[in-house]
Amino acid sequence: MKENHLKQLGTLGQSIWLDYIRRDLIISGELRRLIKEDGLRGMTSNPSIFEKAIAGSHNYDEDIRTMALDGKDCKAIYEALSQRDVQGAADEFRTLYDKTDGKDGYVSLEVNPHLAYDIRSTIEEARRLWFALNRPNVFIKVPATTEGLQAIQQLISEGININVTLLFGLSRYRQVAEAYIAGIEARLTQGKSVKYVASVASFFVSRIDVLLDPLLEKLIDQGDKNADLAKMSYGQVAIASAKVAYQIYHEIFSTDRFKKLADQGARSQRLLWASTSKKNPKYNDVKYVEALIGVDTVDTIPIETLNAYRDHGKPKVRLEQDIEEAKKILQRLPALGINIDKMTQQLEEEGVEKFNHPFDELMETLAKKCQGI
């Protein structure tokens, strides 16, 4: 029998989570099969995923009809539908959560993306969602905006599990880790347990290359003095950034400061690789998954990439290979006229909008369905 490449990733220390959620995946038993046969260890969602699930199927029509007739508005209907799916998926993963003592088996639900720059409202909504879901193995997703950082620290101090999303830059990653650690310290100061407080930092990968590759292509096509440097960086900046982020992770979570917290039960905030499907048709369909296999990391991948890796993945720990070259790739960028901090800030802002748009589209879809009823 052919060895399952997805399951092999688990033996190498990486947890594979599914970047997808839909009602029929849960009720059909397919999610249970993925957990058993592929070693799936968690699931993430976002407004875009829910928009496709709810608008693109009839799985939710009866629930929408019932709630509309009860006078619920579109936002309340969306929250009820999304929470029900997350709870159902979390229940499927609960055995794994217990078996791994809270390391894996999580399902994520995001706060309203329109709150990305509102600290108080983000905290209030995250609290409300956390208590509404009422499951220990869920994450509330909060974007890594400047305002989000303050919310993350406060929510961690309250014992709420946080998936920090829309993280693109290395300097911002350090701030995310600091917010997590400060939240843990604040909780311990209150005399409360941190043993089961969990967090992941979702570093978005392929979108970095989507933004930078066209700039590098232009330099290559022009054939100027930097063409060779541009060729060496083409399609490599995202992976290089992730590799350096992993080095920062080791640095931060091996300090004496964190060791003191770990002695009191604190867990490290694992790096989660998000946006690991290929966006460029020139690239191998498992390019980013292959490059970012490493111990104590998570990779959340869509169904298509999951199927591709099961079929022809080549599992091997590669995340700590060629670290010096990864650093050089990032160091070369200023010579190419690229300010990576500005670029990742642009990606963060665009990322917020990319979640706002499908959220708004979903509200419009629900409004139309309710009007029809």
C-alpha cells in the first residue's frame, strides 16, 4: 500500500491543518476520514471560505429560512451558521485535542474583518465568540494589525486561544510573539493557569511572492545590472522570509524569559504557514508545503493542495536548510529597490480588504435569500 505523504509530515513534527470548512464535509463523515486516514490535525476558516461555503451550496438554505422567519438579521444568521460549523468540526477534532494534550485538534473562527483597526471592538467580539463557541479546542482569529497586537495581548491574558492572522513581515512577527508572551505573563501575574492557553502565529507565505515576483520579473526583463540578483530572488522571497521567521521563533522561545513561563506551563506560540497553495502557474503545486516542513510548525492548506501533497509530496524536513542563503535573499532586496517592510505592510492592508470584501458579499447574499423568503 502506498505510504500516505500527508501522514508522514506528522512523523516529521509538522501538523497539517485544512484551510477549508463546509457543513457537508462534517456531516458526511469526510472530515472524520481525513483525520483518520490523512492525519489531519486541525482546521482554519476565514470570511472568504464561509462566503464560498454558504453562497456556493444549498447546505445552509433551510437554516437561513428558519432564522429569517424568526426575524434574525443577516449578521446574526452568518454568526449562527459559522459557529455551528466550527463547533461541529471542533467536536470531530476533540479526541485528537485530548490525545495531544491540547497541542492539536483546533478549529479557527475569525472576528469580523471590519474590526481590524478597532481594539475595543475586536476584544469584545473575540470574547463573545469564544464564549458562544464554548469549546476548548477553538481559536479566535485576530489580525496582526498594530491595533490587533493590543487586542491579542489582552485576550491571551484572559485565557482565550488566539490564531494571529494576516501576518506577513518579520518585524511584525516579533511584535506578535511579544504580545503573546506579555499576555501569558499578565495571566500568570493574576495567579491564573496558562497550561491550556494556546496560540499560533499565521505567517502568510505565497502572497509575498505574488506581490514581489512581478517587480523582479521587470528587472530581469530589463536586463540591467541587477538582473542576476533579481533572478536569484525570483520566487524565493516568501520561503526565505518563512525560514528566517522560524529562526526568530527559536530565538524568542528559547530565552530565559520564556523558559520561566514554560516552567509554569506556558506553551510556545507555534508558527503556522498560511497561504501555502501556489498562486503562480509556473510553480510546482506543492512548492511552499515542501519547503516549509519543520518541527513544531503547522501548515494549513486548502483541499486542492492537500490532495496534491497526498499524491506526490516528498516529505523531508527542509525548513532549516540553506538559512544563510535565505538571509542573503532578504539582504539583497534593498539593492533591487524593494523595501520589504513597506511591501509586507501593503500586504497586511490588502489582506484586511480581501477579507472585508467576501464578508460584505456574503451579507448581500444572505440579504437576498432573506428577501426571497
